[in-house]
Amino acid sequence: MSVCEILSVGTEILLGDILNTNSRYLSLELAKLGISVLRHTTVGDNHERLAAALTTALERSDIVIATGGLGPTADDITRDVCCEVMGFEMRMSEEIADGIKAYFDSKGYEMPESNLRQAYVPVGGDVFENHNGTAPGLGLKKNGKCVVILPGPPYEMAPMYKEYVVPYLAEYSDGAIVSHTVRTMVIGESAMAELCADLLENENPTVAPYAKKGEALLRVTAKAQSEAEAEKLCVPVVEEIKSRLGNYVYGVDSESIEERVVELLKEKKMTLATAESCTAGYIPKRITDIPGASSVFGCGVVSYSNEIKHKMLGVKNETLEAYGAVSEQTAREMAAGIRRVSGADIGISVTGIAGPGSDGTSKPVGLSYIALDAGDRQVCEKIETGRNDREYNRYVNGSRALNLVRIYLEEKK
């Protein structure tokens, strides 16, 4: 079985200036070819350290895929270092140089002479055309080892990988690996793992638990000679997990709870409106991140003050005085109010104490109430995260509110 190491090049990644999404993308895609990724390595724009990292990677892996460092500036050294380590001479390709010039002409810009550095390619190597930028990708094969060099920008890297690298790595493909992710909410990682303890001992497919902010998931991964065979191994295990975890499961291979909610709202032909206090617009932001959300979401109110809760949402002053803004009674009236004001089918509300300080009462930071009003049903959940973490509390409350909508929609006939 061929093994691979992904080498991400760029000081900006080490400094945290950019998020490295390329390694995740490549790992997922390589699995489809049956190529196991054993390591992710990140190295800065330093000739000596990059050469050492590549040399080490080649000693322990059959394939190394390097991303980044193919630009026109002096610190873009990936092309030079990889060719040096692999023993490939570099020469300028007039064809590629003309293509780079044509690219700049098409954009109406004058090409800086430094961009011609991107026209240097390895003699005896392979060149992958870049349809979305100026830097071509490169392939180097020698002595049973393979190095693939791809641009750093994901919008250049991903299409190039699909078009050129997949067939280029065909000889290293060993069957197929298929993964599915069962995503849950409300249940914790340890409780989830206990309910599926025997499944975690499987060898093929494997089942592995993971925790994320406010949710937990199980990843089912199977390996077989073909993608169809691997898929066949996964299906019964995924179904067994769903059976055991029941309503805790909000989706399989869903990107997020908001994606699932938008999908269900469209399916049921229903609309949603939100009224928020402590989450301050988090829920509408997440919903409208999903393409097509405008057909199911039309209104969100951030009612931070009691005055706005009363004037815009109709929360009674008597309720606020007797129970406070952070209470089940207020949450229920907020949800009913936003549904009435917006005309939406479903109103959802959140009121709570995100932190770091409390609201001047004895109520703890992390306490929240989430209510749903849908005309035929009104429910409210009390949440206590126990965390004095403003960002965490806002995110989790937003997720739990969306999950309340999800449960209602899934149960609605």
C-alpha cells in the first residue's frame, strides 16, 4: 500500500496568518484513491529547512505532495528545492512563459518580469497546467519516489489536483477508502462512545469518536478494492449507529447543523425567524451562510435590551420584572413574538448569559434558555454550559437553537 505525506510550505501558515485547508482537502481526496496519508508537515519559506523536511518525508513515504511556494517572489522556493532534492535540472519553458504573459494580458495588467520564474520547469518532469492562475504544478518521479508540487491557493490547487494529479497517481492507487461522518448534538463524546463501544473495536470498517464545539461525531471508514465495496461495508454500520443514537443524530455527512436545518425547511416548505439576545445575530449569520437560505429565512431580531424585547417582540414588562430577561418565560414570549412579527412558520429565541460577567443576578454565566414557537407547538430548553467563555457559549447556544428547529421539523408529519 502506497503512503503519502503532505508538505505545506509557507511561513504565513506557521504564523497563523492563513488557515491551511489544503491538507484536509488532499487527505480526503487521497483516501478515495486508497492512498494513506501518514503525516501532515508544515515548514516555512526557508531553503535549508524545506530541503530537510522533504528529504525526511521521502525516506518514510512513497509520495510527497507539497503545496505553496510556487509564486514569483524570492521566498517562493518550493519548485527549486523539490527539483534540487529529487535531482532534476530546471529550464525555462517558452510555452509556459507565453501562457503567463497571455494570462496577464487577459486581465488587462502588465506582467512583472519576476513572474517568469514560474515558467521554469524540471527537465524530465511533468507539468500540470493552471487554469486559474499563473503557477503550473509539477510532478517528479524517480527511484520509486513521487513528488507532486501544487499551488497554495485552494481555488488553484483543488481543480489542478482533480484534473491532473488523480490520473498521475493512478499507479499508486490501492483500492479505495470511504468515510462517512455521523454527527450528533446534545449527547457528549464519552456517552456517545459508550453507546457504540463494541463498534469502536471494528477493524474494517473502523469507527472513531471525535468531539467538536458543542457536538460529537463518529467517523466510519472502510477500505476495499473498489469504492462501491467500501461503501457497502459502511452502510450497515452507519445505520446501526443511527439506530443506537436516535434523535441525537442530526445528520450523516452534513457539513453543519445549519445546513441540515435549511435542507429541512426547504423540504417542509416552511420559514424561520429568529429573536436573539446573548447570541447577537449568530443564528441568522450561520443560516445565511448556506446558499439558498433566503427562501426559508427572512427575519432576525437582535433584542439585546429589555426595551426592545418589549417593544418589538411583545415580551410583557411583567414577565421581565418577575422572571428577568434570562428566563424560560421570556424566551417563550420572544419566540412567539418573532413568529407573530415576521409571519414565519417557526420562531426561535435565545436569551442567556454569555459572559465573561453575569447579568447582575445570581444566575451563572453559561445559563441560557432557547424556545421554539410554531403555532402547533411551543417548547423551551434550559442550557447550562458551565463555561465562562463568551465565544463558546454563543456558538453552542446557536447550535442548540438550530437543533431544536431540526428536531421539530423531523418530527413534523
